[in-house]
Amino acid sequence: MLTLEQFEAGVRAGDRAVLGRAISLVESSSPAHQALAGQLLARLMPQTGLSIRVGITGVPGAGKSTLIEKLGTYLTSEEGGAHRVAVLAVDPSSDVTGGSILGDRTRMSKLSADPRAFIRPSPSGGTLGGVARRTRETILVCEAAGYDVVLVETVGVGQSESAVAGMTDVFLAVMLAGAGDDLQGIKRGILEHVDVIAVNKADGGNESRAQIAAREYEMALRMVSARAGEGKPTARTCSALTGAGVREVWADVEGRSSEMRRSGRLDEKRREQNQSWLEELVRERLEHLIRESAGASAALEEARERVRHGHARPTAEADRVIEALKAGLAARGAGAPDMGRVAQP
């Protein structure tokens, strides 16, 4: 295990090996690791917050990973601005085994070999919204390592996309044309969060259908989006295969981000995101306290059994669990155990 100073120096120097180990530290559920991760984040915080954070979702088969690789290689090139790009690719975890494929490095082989790019596949771990449990913290560590564009690839459309919008600046949805009723393929709740739609695979004779789909999506976006200070959402065609339109998709993303910075909406949005993050951390730590308290943990198991068999009401049993937790904390005298502080940006 590296020391706190070694983690900090390696991340700030952009050492990809240390960066990977730092993210593993942040993702660890070990209380000792979480305590160290909290100290590391506190030290790295002054170097965070300067990247463009982009959430990317997409329907199955839309070529999301291929488009991300094409976009990433463009951004790291001189033509694209010689950015340093971090891709946080989230793979779904099995509900049965908890396992995850983590195959994004294989799907993005060219970008994986790019010295200006960093790809980190992480299991969702059952977290809602198609993101990993520590994606917020991972974004901050990547920013401290000097990555000025962070792309968060989600599991895909169909889950709570508000989780993605709640940790990124701009939300990009990768869609297809000619896959049934295009507008029925994307939910209103997703449209309300989307900033840019890229209708992919506009090649091989599919260009006209893609153009029609893009116009329909753009009309739908403008009907449901009423977010002030962020400009109008856009939809355009592109091809991850040929690279056509990829530059324009990024121009839409960058334009959206720039407008938000000029209007002050970006700072406001990130403050709102930090408030949500705080609430998530409080809930998580309360759950941890219950698990670690023998009395509260036993009360919870008993409550589950009583509710399952219809012997008690959930509201009354919830009160019993909380009372057991309070009693356990009072018995300790010293209060709650050290949960490890996770610093806020």
C-alpha cells in the first residue's frame, strides 16, 4: 500500500499506475481504505473542478463505446485541442454473482494506447443510474491528475439517468435512426436531462434516415427542456465508423459547457450536485452504522422477517431499527465510529 504522500505525488504527476491505484482505493469498501481515500481527496481538492464533465448514455447497439473512442482520439489530437481525456466506463454488475465484464479497454483499444488518455472500467455494483458507486470521487481524482475532459460512460438508457446528470456538466445521448419509432425509444425523463443527442451510424446509406431522426429528436428536446442559462439542446448526426460529425458533436458539447460557464449556471449546478452528494454520503454512512451496530443489525433482520410474514407494519419496524441504533450509539459513549472523512469539492 502506498503512503498518503505517495498517492498524492503520483496523482498530481499524472502517473497512470498510481492513478489507477488511487481509484481502487477510493472504490474500496474497507473502512481503513475509505479513511485514507478521504484524506487523499482533501489534499487533491484544490486541483479539481476544471474539467468538462460529460455523461454519455445510449440505447443498446448505438455504438456508444465506438463513438467514445473516436471522440477521445479526436480530443487528444492536436486538431482536437490536445486534451487529456479520462474515460470512466461503467459496466453492469450481475444481480446474481455481482460480477462484471469490464470489457471497455478491449472495445477502445486505440484510445487505451493513447498516452493522453486514461480508461477506467468500473463495475456498477448494482448502483442505480448506470454509474459506479464512487464515480463522483473518481472524477475528482482524474481531474487532479490533469485530465481536462472526463467522459462518464453509463450502462445505458433505461435506468435512472438523473444519477448521471447529477455528477456531470453536459449529458450526451447516443441514439440510432431506423430502429422502430425513434421518439418512443427514449423516455421523457431522459430527454429532460439530455443536452446533446448524437444520432450515430449516419453512414452506409443511412444518412437520410439519421437526419430525419435528428430533426425529430431536436424538436422533442426543445419541447421538454426548460433549463435556463444553458442554451438550447441540440441533436445532430455522426458516424463513429467514418468520423463524420464527431467534431461537430464535440462542438455542441463544448458550446453547452462554455455557455453554462458564462452564465454562472455551471457553478450553480455543481453546488447543487455537491448538496446531492452530501445527502447520498449521509444515507450511506447511516446504513453503515446500522450494519456495524449489532443491536441495530439484529433489529433490522428481525424487522424484515416480521414484515415479510405480515406480522408488523414497515413504519413501526423502521422506528424500532432506529431506536436500536440510537441505543447502540449511546452505549458506546464515544458516539459513532470513525467512518473516514470524504472531502467535498
